Amino acid sequence: MDSKYKILFAFLLVLSILVSGCLQSEPEESEELQEFQQTRSIMDTTVTVAIYTSNGSEASKAIDDAFNEIYRVDALMSPSKEDSQLNILNTRGEVENADPAFTYVIERSKYYSEKSGGAFDITIQPVLDLWKSKFLPGGSQEPPTADELNETLRLVNYSEISIENGNVSLKQGMKVALGGIAKGYAVDKAIESLKKNGIENAFVNAGGDGKYIGQKPDGTPWMVGLQNPNRNEQYVTAIEARDIAVATSGNYERYFNESARVSHISDPRTGYPSEGIISSTVIARNAIDADAFATAIFVMGEEEGLEMIENLEGVECLIITEDRRLVYSGGFREYEAEGHS
């Protein structure tokens, strides 16, 4: 869960030659589809928007509009912006007349909490703060005690979030973390913006949370490579991505403390770091779903996580266990590129 409490490591394999780094337009617009893309640093990660269109000036506007949607989500939900509604909620315990987007993400998070039996819970922030405090300079450099965790867990309960008449409020001492859901939501909003601008073939990827619509001009799908946790330049599989979202949660790149190698994704039900899984990748219709369910699986573990996914319509997963086994949900292999299934 994060800011960012999960690290996503799905990497794009775009098989066509990419237009490098900046938008280009020709004096006379061609009917031939061309690729335009931009990459910017937003939401503490790298965000790429890539589209195919025959109109360079329209491409520039479409990409700017898509990024503006992501900036708007970041302004509302960033833990590092003092005036974000997330920080107002965590500081004051209430946001009056909350932005509908903020309210939607909070409400949607309750759905993921219910589906996962509490394994996904945005009220995890006090537990994450406790772990972080132990390994900061001056901290004990030791894990929290059982008593400390039990006391802090009293503040973790998604059902205690109140949403009424446009106001969002928490019980005293509670705080929320949106790192396991906000990026996915931002990706979905960016894709919505592209569609409104008439873009039919595109992808948006935010630090591994990606959504892909349409296809490339030659009729082939977008390709998403899932990185081998042990080898940065190798991939365990590749996904053919047509009108789907893909997100991955993993624990091998970020830790509260490097020597302790404590996972940044903690179990809201116990307060302890998640164990047993190196990564969980989810395919879903929307990026917000893929983002949240990938985090939930990581917390739940192999058996419980797989059972949850098998009971969800239109959602598939690939789990990499600590002993390097690949565990597939029933329909995941249908998305794998030829030669990888």
C-alpha cells in the first residue's frame, strides 16, 4: 500500500519504434497513424502517456489533457502536498465538501476491503507510521513490540470511515493511505480524457499501473512485460493488452530499513509485513481495480489471494512466490503472448 507502500515493477515492452521523448507534428497532417508519447514525473513515480493518431496538434492537446487529469488526482490525494484533501483528512480528521473524486476513491476502497476480508484497508497508515518510526535515525532499529502493534491496530478499521453529505471523516487518531489505489484511479481518469479527445489507441502507465486501449496500427496489441524479480532485464511473461489494465505489487525494491529488509506492504489485520509472495500481478478492466487487488493479493498470500480472484468476474492474477513458483488464476494465460504461455 504506500506512499508508496507498494512498488510496482511491471515494465512495458512496446514492440514498435517509439517516438523519442517529445511530441512532433508535421507541417501537413498525414492520414497515417503515428505514435506520440510523453513521460513526466508525477505522484512520486514516472508516468507515460502514449497514443496513436494522425494529427500532431490534436495529439499534443490530448496528452496534455490526460496529464492534467493525473495532476488533479495528485493534488487531491498526494501525501506530500500539505493542502491535499488526503492530508487535510489525516490532519484534521475530516474533509468538508470533499471533491467527488476523493469521495469516490474512499468509497471504492471499502469495496476492496470487503472483497479481501480486510487485507486491503486504507486506514493502515498508523501501522505504517509506527514501523517507519522504528527505523528512522534515533529509532530503536528494531521492529515494534506486539503491544505497540496491538495498540496501533485499534486505529485500523475501514468500516470506521464516515462519508455523509459530501463530508469524509475519521475517528480520532485514524489516518488513511491511498498509495494502493490513487495511481490506478489516476490512470483510469487519464484514459477517460484520451477517449473524450477521440483517441482510440493508447496507453497510460504510472509506475507499473497501466491501462491499454485499442491497438497499434499494424493490428497487434500493446505488450506488457512482467519483470523477473531477480534479473532486471529478463521477463517472466508478456501480456497482450487490449482494453485492459495491468498492475503489479512487489516487495523486493523498497524496505523501511535495508538491513532489516522489512516489506513496505503490511497486513492491516496483523500489523506485520506481508510474507510468502514476491509479487502479484492483476489484470482487470480498470486500473483502480488492478491496483487495489494486486495489493490485496500480496497481503493475503497465495491461497487466500487466488481464491479471492477466482471469485471475481473479469479479474485474473499471476503470483510469484518466495520459492519462485508462478501461480496463475484460471484465465490469466489467455492474455499471454504467444511463446510465453
